[in-house]
Amino acid sequence: MLSPEENELLTRVGPGTPMGTLMRRYWVPALLAEELPEPDGAPVRVQLLGERLVAFRDTAGRVGLLAEACPHRGASLALGRNENHALRCIYHGWQFDVSGRCLDTPSEPADSTYRERVRAQTYPVREVAGVVWTYLGPPDKLPHFPEYRWLQLYPTQSAAFKLLEECNYAQALEGGLDLAHAPILHRYSPWSVRSADVRQQNLAPRHEVRDTPYGLQYGAIWRTEGGQQHVRILPYIMPWWTIVAPDAFGGRPASADRIVNAWVPRDDTTTWHFQYFFNPEEPIDVEWRKQTAGFHIDAEYRKTRNLDNWWLQDREDMKLRSMSGIDGIVTQDHAVNESQGPIVNRSKEHLGASDAAIVGMRRLLLRAARDVVQGIEPPGLDPAIPFDRITSATFDAPADVPWYEATPAR
Ligand code: FES
Ligand SMILES: [Fe+2]
């Protein structure tokens, strides 16, 4: 349970809020590279952490990310003409390049040097493995870019997706830090039918959390026969990342496939859910992944199965084939998160033993948000952290060995 004040601290991410200040200290996945498919193409409106931005790919292929409002009188630069290495506002024709420099002010006198004193607000951009990233924090605090493993495997062994999740980031992230729900919500059988899978036989494993330099390591541990334990390990990487442990899902046997989630706040009540699908050992099957996840989205990356149509929950399917009656793992996750309301009231909740990682994540984020406004540096930014080695794991080991010693994941 959180007090109303703590819930506000956790969930508000706009400019000037403590959590917003914290999150602005990390590199942020901003949009998919596919949204800017060609030089001089249409600019794209991007909203991140409550800020309205515009992204464009200029004549030379460089990506710029600018505040959406034109510095002249605030018209949207997303309406602008993208040509000749710059974005030209359609209102009075002022023109800005990817660095924010003002190149032209045609509505001012010909001898005016005003443009030399006008700049568009810009943010640093990196285009990495199918995603355009940005950094929205103070320039002198620009962090080391985290060279995660899945970024190095693009494009044959890694792919990136995004979709809109219509609730606050924190409840979406909590769903990712909850290994108890997977064998319940995501089961491909009605509630009354259980498979032989140990995780469906025993729905209440032990849940344990350990601090790491990047965030947390979360383990769910099932005792199995012969003095063994079955373990799933999932890292939480500050401030919004998780890596799902390899699993048998979607009717396929377990493989080295992994899913990475990032829940990036769009504003306080909507979230960009970025996913990477990757396999460190072999090429991935992207179409299969999209189908299993239930990626049914419109041109704005909004789900076509959403709160407005109750995620097309099918009661007949619930009787015969599935726990939820909702198509696709990601849609199922979004349905339960979005059904909590735009911002869930955590003063009304009743946390259980299965919520250990959620408690750990909140503790970490709340402390870091309070600290950052006092000038204390946030965790998870140390360039010495081996970002490329952070991963998840599913394994069996003797029950008398601590899971965090037995794990191949760090
Ligand atoms: S508002 Fe953009 S040029 Fe005037
Ligand atoms: Fe889930």
C-alpha cells in the first residue's frame, strides 16, 4: 500500500516533478525508426514524459527531435515542411535544422539578424537498433548510452515494437514485475483445466528480490521433485525496463527467446510500451511473435482491442480455451493494467507475498526520486555497469543452492 502522497510521487512524471526529474536522467526510447522512413518525410509528433515534441528526418537522413511549438508564436512544427535540411513552419516560414539553429525568418526584414538569436529547443538523439532514443535531462548530466545485448543483435536476432498502453506507466511496469500472474492470466485453457507444468500446478512460488547496481534482480522459485528447484529470474533495470525469462509460450517449447519491455511514460495517464524480441542464439520469427503478443494496432500504435471495446473479451473462449478470453499475451497484460483505471489508487490495494518485486521497485524509484531533487545521483547510470550482460534466466538447480548463486543471469 502507498499513501496518496507516495502514489502521487510515483506516478507524476511531468517537467519539474521529482519522478519526472529522475526519469529525465536516463536515455529514453522515443519512437520507432520506421516512423521516420525517409529523408524529407512527414514529421512525427512525439509525446514523452508529458512534453510535446516533433521528430523529423532531414534531407541528409539525420534525425532531429525538437519541442513541437515553433519558437516564433507556438504553431506546431509537425505541420511544417521538411525540406532542404530543415523544418519550415507553415505559419510564417521560419526554418529550423536538427540542431535547433534558425536558418531563415522570411517574415522579418531582409537585413534582420534576429535568426541568429532564435533557437528551437532540441534534444540529443541516437538511432540504435530500430529505435530513436533521446535524453531529456540537463545537458551536463548526459549519461553513458547503455549498450544492452539486444541492441547488438539487431536486425536478425532482435526486433523492436511499440504500442500505446492507456494507463500510468507504474501499473504497467508492476505487471512486468509480477511472475505470479503469468500461469494464471496467460493460460491457454479455462481456469478448471491445469497443465502438468509445475508453474500451473503450484501457483504460489516463493518470490525474492535482490538489489543490483542496475536496479533489482527478481526470482520466482518453485520447489520440485528430487530436491530440485525451478527458477525464473527477471531483472528490473532502472527506471522502466524488464527482461522476461525464457519460457514455453504461444504453443512453442521453451527456447532462448526473450522479451524486453520498457514502459516509457507518454504523460501521466498513457504509456509507450516498447518491446524488443530477441534471441542471443538464433534468428527470430517476428511474425510469430506479433501474433502471439496480439499486436493489433492502428496507425497511431493504439490497440484496436482496447478499453472502448472491452479488449474484445470473448466469454465463449473463456469457457472453452483460455483464462481471459482476450487474444494475445500483450493485450491480456494491457487489459488488466488499463482496467485498473488511468492511475490506480494504491492506498486501497492489499499486497500479498507475490508482490515482492513490485514493493522493491517502488522503494527504489521513490527513494531515487526523493534523492535526485536533493542532488544525489540516481542509481543505474554508472558506466562501469556491464549493460550488455544483463539478462533473464529460467533454470533448474538443486534446492539447497541459493537461486542468485545458481543463476546464469546477472
Ligand atoms: S509560428 Fe512558426 S513561424 Fe510563426
Ligand atoms: Fe503478463
